[in-house]
Amino acid sequence: MDTLKKFELMEKIVRELEDLQHSQQAIIQKIGKIEVDNIELGDKRLDKDLPDMHQRVSDNLNTIVGILEYFADKTQNFGNKNNVDALKEKQAIDEATGN
């Protein structure tokens, strides 16, 4: 795999991790809303299971955030080390000139 393709794949993974992070945040918010609604309702099963669900999703979110920070840094360092901006410029010139 050439350097530019590898960098583009790394950037794609960063975007997917960001999307996963946003999804987990949305799930936490939804569970929180159900927990608040259940305060008034008082369903025992929801009282029992929702806090555990909330904690597991929160733990997953923390893991995702850690992976995202690590991989975003790795991607940035790879881009800097391999002068990806110059490679992108060369690719654009080659495409414009038909090379």
C-alpha cells in the first residue's frame, strides 16, 4: 500500500471512530432520558438494569475516546513524517497533467 493510500485509510478510520464516539454519546443521553422518565414511572426492571447499561456504555465510550486519541495522533504523526501534504499536491498535479 502506498503512503498516501495508507494515510487516507488511517484518516477514514479516525472519522469512523469519531462517528462511533458520537453514537455512544447519543446512547448515553437516551439511557439518561429513560432513567429520568422512570423516576416518575418507578418500573423495577428499569431501575435495576438501566444503571448497569449506562455504566457499560460509558465504559465503552471511554475506551473509544482513548483509541481515537491514540489513532488520531498516530495518523497525524504518520502524515507529518511522510510529508503527506506534498504527496497530495504531487498527486493533484499528476492528475491535472494526465500523468
